[in-house]
Amino acid sequence: MRGPPAWPLRLLLRRGPAARAPGTRPPPTLLAPARLGDSGPSLLEGGEAARAPRCRAGRCPGGGPGSPAGGAGLARLLALWTRPSGPSRCGALAGPGVPWLPRAALPGGPAAVARAGGEAWLREPPLPAAAATPGHDPLQRPVAAGRSEAQKLLRLAQPERRRLAAAVGFLTVSSVITMSAPFFLGKIIDVIYTNPSADYSSSLTRLCLALGGVFLCGAAANAVRVYLMQTSGQRIVNRLRASLFSSVLKQEVAFFDKTRTGELINRLSSDAALLGRSVTENLSDGLRAGAQASIGVGMMFFVSPNLATFVLSVVPPISILAVLYGRYLRKLTKVTQDSLAQATQLAEERIGNIRTVRAFGKEMTEIEKYTSKVDHVMQLARKEAFARAGFFGATGLSGNLIVLSVLYKGGLLMGSAHMTVGELSSFLMYAFWVGLSIGGLSSFYSELMKGLGAGGRLWELLEREPELPFNEGAILNEKSFQGALEFKNVHFAYPARPEVPIFQDFSLSIPAGSITALVGPSGSGKSTVISLLLRLYDASSGTISLDGRDIRQLNPVWLRSKIGTVSQEPILFSCSIAENIAYGADDPSSVTAEQVERVAGVANAAAFIRHFPQGFNTVVGEKGVLLSGGQKQRIAIARALLKNPRILLLDEATSALDAENEYLVQQALDRLMEGRTVFIIAHRLSTIKNANMVAVLDRGKITECGKHEELLSKPDGIYRKLMNKQSFISA
């Protein structure tokens, strides 16, 4: 530890023995300390200082000159400081020296009450539309309407309350031991100064050895405190990320239509990391700084209440400045994270479609766009830097003024025999420690506000309730389950484009075990039928039923487990071929290699897979980019075969294939369709000629329905016109 400069003491030592006489001390105040050097605001209420014992001249046990250093007075002081002060403000983080941060209205997202297992996410209903006034931000909520971000963060930390409470206990021990050093040093100075000719070497040796043992205990307590805080913080962050990812995956598809992928990725990565820093090392350092600042202020009042009151009078204006700065920084951080999310989204989309960018020669254009986005982030960073510079400059000036005021006022007190050299030395060292601690509190407060600014974006996702149920509803009896589908007077428009109707009075019946083909002009809504069957969206009106039961009454997870899909451009994950095929099973980890190879053989995929050097362990690349279209289709068919669905949906599964691949894929599809209710969307005759029924979709409704030959015999029918177009090619 570095103490105060030596030259002020040399000046004060010349004032003679009178300066060593102790004087009376006025009652302590409730003011919190300001900082030294470039420190920041006080975040302490200072109520702990009010418990410092009052001492008069010659009546402080163990505290006057000539008496043993420490003694009963110090023991009483330490006992008072380790005693809890009534009800704790923070369930998991209660303890002496813990700062109480100011509250403010914070932005939040949509809300509703939900509890899952041991974790509870508090949710509140959004403001009604009628309550919105001009200029009102729909995401801004008054504090009375719900919990602040800090309270939500503490709620998230509740499972770690035991470990955090233990960490606070070790924090108290280490802080008390650390902050006792200036007190003992002041006593040693007084002993040496008042008895310059005495032989005190043996006593000094014993005292230093005892203090060394105490400091070792403090170091051990500090190490345990750091370990507990770090591990607890990481558990909190892991729980936050897992809950956030779970919340995102449970949202309805319409949410993803309106929210960009890059925005969600930024929240999962950047926002979660920023909030994570606030609850790991930042929280640990902040609690330590708060505890040491509290103890230091108390000891300053214990040493000289008069000087402490004079020195700490600068704290209130600095505290006000800190609150204003924190609120501004929190809002600025949220705007910065929003801008960073836009840049992340742009980069993610362009990199994911690099072949299209390269094909059109738009590399420089995209570079300019991304540079513009990050330049905007840089402008916001400059605003933050300007605010930090002003804040730390003001607090640094106040800290230097405190040092000057300590020397000035302390010199006057020594001159009037109200303070000893040792007491002034102790006071200067405590002021120095308090300055360092409040410097740590300033950094803690800044990082906490940045974390809460990012947290506001996370709570919007965590508290958002899906508009469609995720895993609720009825489950049909497996034995009586047939797989008959029926659309009845269905009207639908995509939530992102409600003004553009897709279906108007759409009706279609698909008997169980039949093969039904749906054809129609491009853009007529054929693929939307599959989205409605999978209940990715709900119809605006009308009913979609499965075995006579409205699918809105069924459990969506169970419903999708009974449906297999093969799309025109199947999406594969960036893992091995075997893992992609096993993804179709209810429990992929239980799928054996023999099962994977068997379904791959049925799907006409085993031959080309075995030609790869790593066989079924070949990694397919992002979205299967390392495979051809026909290879991806056959792997997707194998995946659907392994799922063994009762209902099969084929969305133009062969429209983009050449003749050879189409033949192989069609063979695999024929095997896949056996014994199932099949719904086919196709542009090729080879995929619909064996259908039991063909339906023609035009202008949002079914205009023709019958067998292939019947519809083809109508000279003016839409189906015949479609067949005459080149989009239908005979097998």
C-alpha cells in the first residue's frame, strides 16, 4: 500500500509537542466521501458512519497517545462495523459496505407473468394503446409498473444467493483487515514520535508479526471472495444466455419475419457479454470498493469527525453528477447496442450470402455500407468518451481539492492541539484508500449502467410471450390417429403484410392415406399451405383440422412431430451427414449408425456418401454448401424417413434438379410416401401423375379439383394451361 506523501508531515512535525495533544471531536455526520485523484462519485448513503463511536480527549480506550495501539476501542469499532444494519436491501447481496444505487425508470419490453422451474421471469402487461400519448415511447415504463433492470438482475442471481452471501462475508473480513492497516500505522507513528528514546524494537517486532498474520488471513479471505464471485457470476451469465436462447426459440415465426437474425445474434453475444461483465468481475470489484469505502469513511470519522465532515462536504454535488452521468450513459449504451446490432446484422447477412455478393461484384458497395454502420457506432462512442472525460475530470479535481483541504484543515487542527501526527497520518491514508475505493466505485457504476443499458434489450426478449403457444394443447390418441386433413373457409394474410391477403375462402379436404398434389401459378400461396399445416401461423378465420380436430386445439410440438417435410431447398446444419440425418429422430443421440445407413440407402443417398473420404462423418458445411442440390435433397429425404411421420409434406422437392438426380430423388420419394398422408406441391409432372387428387390454387382459393386426367381433359381449365407451360416437364 502506498501512503500519503512525506513532505506534509515534515512541515507539521515542526509545530512542536503541542500539536500532539488530542482534542475533542464533534459528532459524526452522514456524509459520504469524495474521491482522490481521478476518482468518481460517492454511491454510499453513509449511514454506516453514524455508528462510529464518539471519543473525547483522554477517554478513548486504546486510542490516545501513549496507550497501546488498537485495544478495546478498535475491537468495539470492528464489532460495530461487522454488525448488520437492519433489513438488507438486497436479498442476495446484503452486507455492510454494499452500495445502494439510485433507481430510475428503465426501458423494457412486452411483459406477462410466467414461471419455469426454479427460475421466475417477472412479466407485466404492456401499456394499452389508448394510453399512448404523442411522444410516448411504448417501451418506456414507469418504475411503479414493474421491476427495474437492477431488480431483475438480482432476481436472476437469486439461485446463487448462498454463494454470494458467503462471498460478501469473506469480502467484509478482507476489507476490515485491509482498512485496519492505516489505523495501526498511525498508532505506531504516535508511539515512536512521543517516545523517541525508548527501546521499542521488541514490541514493534511482535506487532508487525501479528499484523502479518492478520494480513495473511485477509489475503485468504480475499482469494475465496474472488473465487465465489467469479463462479457465481459465470453461472448467472450462463443461466441468462440459456434462458435468452430458449425464449428466442419459443417465439412464433411471425416474430422472426419482423426481426433480423443479426439483431438476435447481437443480443445473444454482445449484449449478454456486456451484461455478464456487470455481474462477474465488475460486481466483485464494485462490492469490494464499496465495502472499503464504507469502512474508510467510518474510520475517518473515528479518527477525526471534524476533519471528516469538512473534507466530505464536496460529496453531494458529485453524487448528483454521478446519477445524471449514469442515466445518460445507460441510454447511450442502449442506442450504441442498437447501432452495433444493425452493423452485425449487415455483416451476418452479407457474409452468409457471399456468393451472391461476389456474383454481382458488390464487394466495395457492401464494405461502404458496413463502414457507414460502424462509423455511426464510433460517433456514439465519441459521445460516451466526452461524457466520461467530463465526469472523471470533475471528480479528479474534487479529489485533488480534498487532499489540499486535508493538509490545510489538518494542519490547523494540529496547531490547535486537536490532532496528533499519527492521527493525521492515519486520516491521510484512509482518505487515500477511500479515494481509490471510490475510483473503483466510479468504474463499477459506469460498467453497471452500461450493463443495464444492454440488459434492457435482453429483458425485452426474455419477457416476450409468444403469440402462438409453444408446448400447450391436446394430444390425439395414437391408436385412433389417421392423418386426415381439411381446410374449411380459411382466410389468411402474413402478420408482416396484413394488407396483402393470401387466402380467401380456401377449402380443401385431404383424406387419410391419400396423395394430394397442389399446383398453381407462382406466388399463389402454395408454400403457405404447408406453413399453416405446421402451424407456423394461425389462419385469420376458418378452420384447419386434423382428424376432425381444429389444430389450434392441439399441442404444436406434438403436431409437428407427426409431420415430415422435404422442401425445394432443404437446409442442412454445419455438421456431419450422419448428424443431419439423425436430426429427424425424436432423440438423435439414440440413433444408431445402422439406422442412419439404412434410411440413407432407401433415400438413394448411401452410394454417394460412401464415396466421400470420411463417409457419413463428412461435414457438409454451412447450410450444406459443400453438397449438390440432389445430394442435399436425398439427405433431407433420409432425415424424413428416420422421423417416420404419419403426414408427409413435399414442397417442390424435385423442381430444381436435373433429370438424373430427379429420377433418383423421385424413387426415394416414392418409397417415402408409402402408407402415409402425402401433400405435394409440385411443378413437374413426374411428382404428381400418381396423385390420388390434384387441386389447383388460384387467387387465394381452390378453383379446380380432381384426378390428373380429369383436369387435363378440360380445354379451358387452369390446370391444362399450367401443363402447357414449360414449367411442367414430362418425366
